[in-house]
Amino acid sequence: MGKSETQGTNAVQMATGVALGGLLALGVELVILLLGALAVSRGILKEDAAPQLTAAACVVGCLAGGLLACARWKSRRLLGGLAAGAVCYLLILAVGLLMSDSLKLGGQALIELAGCLCGGALAGLLGGGRKKKRTAARRK
């Protein structure tokens, strides 16, 4: 297999990892939001906690999705985690656009963007399985 063929295969693996990571992040985020809505309806949480719950769900969801993306993206893990967070945010925007007639970007949208990118970056930092350098004595 030539160098260009391996690069094409790597690009497909990277794109697949980021797409799967973004979908996993969205799924985890929706489950957390569902549990938060259940807690609000039972009176465990107040309704005023919704923005904080949304931001926390973005971070945790993108952390999970970013870890999946980093597992499939062997080099540049931070970039892979950030890409998975960006894909999750774009999916959130797409769902929001489908649910309403217009796209309203406000302060909460910026908080969600920051949460998604922070979760993805955290996954990129934590998902790095760096190999230990071998000492000179062990190389010989």
C-alpha cells in the first residue's frame, strides 16, 4: 500500500471517529438532559438550574464523544476531541433549527459552544495514550 493510500485510509478513520464521537456526545447529552428534566419535574432541581444543567450536559457529552474520537484518531488527539465537540454543537444547532422556524443565537448558545469545545478539548488532553520514551540503556 502506498503512502497516499494510507493517508486516505487515515482520513476516513479520522472522519468516522469524529462523526461517531459527535453522535455519541449528542446521545449522552440528551440522556443527561432527560434525567435533568425528570429531576425538575420531581422537584429535586429548580427550573432556574436549566442553563447550568445544559452547560454541564454539553461538557460531559462532548467528553464522552471526544474520548471515542480520540480512540480512533491516533495522532493529534486534541484536534480530534475539538472536532467531535464542534460536530456535537453543529448537531445541536441542526436539531434546534428543525424544532423551530428560526435560528436564535443568544447567550445560551455561546455557553453551549464553550461547553462542547471544553469537553472535547478535555477529552483530547485525557485521551492521549503517550508512549514512554525508552532510555538509552534499553535501546541497545
